[in-house]
Amino acid sequence: MEKIINETKSVPEIYGDYCFDKTTLRQRVPKSVFKEFLEVQNGRKELTLSIAEVIANAMKDWAIEKGATHFTHWFQPLNGLTAEKHDSFISPIGDGQIIMEFSGKELIKGESDASSFPNGGLRSTFEARGYTAWDTTSPAFLKDDNTGITLYIPTAFVAYTGEALDKKVPLLRSMNAVEKQALRILKILGNNTSQHITTCLGAEQEYFLVEKNLFNKRLDLAHTGRTLFGAKPAKSQELRSHYYGTIEERVAAYMRELDFELWRLGIPSKTKHNEVAPNQFELAPVYSTSNVATDQNQLVMDTINKVAIRHDLVALLHEKPFADVNGSGKHNNWSLATDDGINLFDPGKNPKENAQFLIFVAAVIKAVDKYAPLLRLSTASASNDNRLGGHEAPPAIISIFLGDELETIFKKTDEKLETKSKMEIGVDSLPKLSMDITDRNRTSPFAFTGNKFEFRMPGSSQSTSTPNIMINTIMADVLKEFADELEGVEDKTKGIQKLISKTYKEHKRIIFSGNGYGEEWVEEAKERGLPNLKSTTDVIGTYITSETIELFGRHGVLSEGELISRYNIYAENYYNQIVTESAVMIKMAVQDIYPASNRYALELAEIIKKSSKILGEGFAVTQKELLTSILKNNAGLYNTAKKLEEKLEELNNLEDITLSVNFTKDQLLPLMKELRTHGDNLEGIVEHKMWPFPTYEELLFKL
């Protein structure tokens, strides 16, 4: 592969070299074509085949000049991964000759086997046809790996009958939905210049790095992405010595190559640093529109993995790869911006701008309170269940942090409403707000951070699509309620004042500025009536409630069938993940830990026998206690493994997915916890050189 490190080119010269962005397109097509393409991107025109032909030819020429031989429609099916089918540019013309071709039709639409991807019952096995459709708003790019250089075209994936089979289609629909309602609010506020609104996203990505040779010795890491056994190391993250510390040279070399790979793809990797846990790191890009940022985050995860292998490392993107240390999240920084440069969550420099700011913040407050289960649902998975509520991760309780100054302003609106005196907070009399109107509350799952909201619950391995689909849709719904109410009011100033005050009064229970990690918050949240949905099983049924179906149908984001399919797919994902982990635990316990501890027990028994014979039994008391502990835990390990195996057999007899999901949570997880306890106890006793796989000390402190 082409080397990108130690070359003579500067960063500006290589940045976007593998990205077919608007600048590249402008340079390669006639002005009239470029102008019409911009109209297509902004949703004002349909893409014609003639325009697509010109762009396809330009894209093909650009890719071939860079060494590309193939192209692929790149999409995001509901298995949480990305998918691609490579086709070469070659087209035979007879006499053993070829030309390199790529048509507008091939650019616009591709075809794949829809029945081979998760569809949750939307498609029958014999109904195979599915289509990929070019997302014109997300730039094409090149990937350079052992298959060669390939042109990747970001696409949506739909069934033959039009249902969404991916994560991108509903994301694009949700972006349209929130734009429609937000523009209504802006017009009510007197803004007739903004014509387009985009949802913006910045996704901070956390990950671990471990030695490749150590990773290969752990069956659990290889098959599940996390350690299913592992005793707490003597030193962990207590001293916080890793956080923001000096980046070790080997990791720095890895990060440097990672940056260059991302920059070449046009991904604005901005920040990198050590995280709190040993061997944990974070990467953060500059903001982009939600669908582009989601595409880029998928590429970030892929590139993190790819570059790690080159450095004899393995990247762990699992939400909780190690017990008793920090898990990894993907902080979802979300905002709304207009086409004329207005951030709708910017407090602004004058009262009129503040009125706009407060009404949109009020909408967030109501949306998060009213639809908290949907936000929790958007982050639900077996892996994220292990992370939420412990070691720097927010709890499963949804709350909003506003900061003292902003919360005080909303409290004043509430006080004015209750006393029925003249309100001083209105369109023309709002106070100026300071530039940084909040401190940061890193324990809050949904925090206002100056000009955006940071949703901290999403897991490190998940796509950002689902959280942003949920945020956009619930915001669209509340903004619709606001617009419906305000459009019928003559005095808009009083109407806005009343609406902001009423919204805060009815939904202030969701605002919490304290320590979200504290146990006392769990009790307080319960008193406030806030749901604490700890497990995926507590919330996954929300996909198919009548309220959810009506909400998503109202805004055209997901149909009833599409929601039911997602329930089936994500329930099955949860079930399969825990079943796989159970099977791996049984294998490791019976084939690795049990024999190793037995060998040590036999060695210890021989020592006891010989020392008792020479010195008397009184001198072997401690050895006997140790042997008893080993044998007791070993018996517990073996017996629990067998019980877990029996439960897996019972599970095979359940045909209903809901029953299966609840069974895995209620029957398998407790046995898995018990099995791990015995295994970790034995790790703390058995001689280190006899232990069958690398320990936490080795995995976390080797770089």
C-alpha cells in the first residue's frame, strides 16, 4: 500500500486527497452541472440521469488517476456494521480489449441481496432484491488496502418495496422532519431568510489498545470483544495517572498514522489524548452534518482497527472490555444550524437572539422529558448495559444539565408564571448571556455545553445513526407542538413567553445539575418520577408501542413495519450476544481455567503431603486453606458452567423472541456473573505462570 507517513507533502496537501468532495467536483465538471448538483443536494431538484452521467464520469476518472480499479456502494445495514460489494471499472470491448467505465445508473443505484441482511421480518427469504441509492450529500471516497484502491460511494439501502433496511434512510428522514418544524418556529420568530436547517454532529470516539499477541491468547476478546474473566489488577485507574498523560511513543506513532489516514479521507480528526483507564484513548473530529458525520464515524472505527493491526496492536471498541475500569462511549455532540450560519443553540449577543435560543432549549427540555425512554432505547445493547451506571459512564436515568445561569433564567420564567405578574423575560427584554454559560457536567447523560447538547450515553461500538434519529424525531415532534400553538396566537411575544414558562414548569423534573454517578441520585430520580431503565430488556419493547408507532409515522421517519423489524433485529442481537458470551465462558471455564487450577491444586497437594510427612500436619495449615479455597472455587466453577450449559439448552426450546430476550437476562446473566466470580477468585490464587491466558496487568499495562 502507498505510504502516507514521512512523505514530503504537508498536511494541507494530503488533506482530502482520497475524498471526492464538492471542491474536487467543481474542478472536474462544467459550472452548470455543479450548480444543478448543489440544487439536488439542497433538496430543491431531482437528480437527473444526464447530470449523474457527467458526475459519474468525473468521479471515475478521478478514482482511476489515484489508482482505483473497483467501485462499491457502501451502506450500513441493521447488523451494526458496514457492507460493500466491489465491482471493477472494466468493460470488455472485444478482441481481448477493455475500457474503464462507470455510468450514471451505476452511480445512482446498485442492487444487493436484501434477504441476506437483517430485515426483522420485512422481507421473506425468497424476496431477495434490495437497492442501494446514492446519498448525494455524503462525499465519495477511496480506500487503500490489500484489495487495492476502491471507490466508495455512500448509499442508502432499501427493500424492493421501499422499506428502509439500513440506518441511513431513517436518519435522512429524521433530518428532514426536524428541519421542517424548526423552519416553522423561525418564521414565527420573524426569520424569513433561513431556508435550510441541518442537524450537526461531532462524535467523540473512545477505544482501548492491547497487544495483538496477548489479544490472540484470549478467546473472550477474540469472540466477544470483552474480557469475560479477569481479576482486578493490583494497580488500576485509581491514580488517574493515564488521563491526559504523556502519550507513549508507540501509541503516538499509531495515532500519527491514524490521523494521516483520516485526513487523507477528508475526516477532520482534531483531538487525541489518553483517557482515564490504562490503554484507553480518545479521538474527536470537527463537526459535520449528521449523515456525513455518521459516515465518517464508521470510517473512524474501521480505520482505528485497520491501523492498529499494522502496529501489532488490536483496538477494542467494546463498551466495557474490562471490568472495574472505565468503559468506552461515543459522546454525541448535537446541534441545529441554518444555511445562513445561525447556530440555534447559540445564546447570541442580544435579547432577540436569546428568545430564539430559549425556545429551542425549551423544546429540548420537553422532548427529553417526554421521550426519555426513546433516548435510552437509542443506546440499548447488551454491551452498553455493562457500561452505563459505572466508572465514568452516565447512569441509565435520563436527565438534562443546563448549567447554573441558564437554569436560573428558566426558573425565573416559572416564578413569573406562578405569580402572574408581568414577565420581564421576552423577545425584547431578555438579558445578555455570557459566552460560556455552563460549566461541564461529565456525569450528565444529556448536557448543554455552550452551543450544543452532548448526549453521553451512546456506546463506543454503535453507529451514531440511531441516537440522532431519536433526537431529531422527538425534537421535530415538540417543535411541531410549539409551532401549532404559536401560529394561532396574535401576540407572538406573549405567546412565546407563556410557552417557555409553561414548558419549564411542566418538565423541570428532567433538569439535574448534581452528580449523576451518586447513589443518592437514583433515589431522587425515583421521587421525581424519572425512569431508570437499566437493562435493554426494560426498554426494547418501546419500539413497538402505539405511542412510538404514532410518533414516527407522524413525521414519516419510520413506518410501523420498519419499527417492528427493528425491534426484532435488536432483540435478536441482544439475545445472540449474551448466548455467545455464555458459550465462550463455558469453554474457557471448562477447558482452560478448570484444568489449570486443578494442576496447581495437585502441585499444592503434593507439597502438603511431603511437608506434613517431614514437619507434621501443623506446618501445612496455610497450604491446606489455600487448597480448600482452590477446590471449592473449582467445584463452583465447573458446576456453574454446567448449569449455564443446561440453561442454553432450555433457551433453544423458546421460539418467541420476547421470551428469549427475557430468559437471557433473567436466567443467563446471573449464572454468568457467578461463573466469573469463581474464575476471578481462582486467578487470584493460582500461580501466575500456570494461568491459561493473559491477565489484566498484562493487557492494560504493556504499551
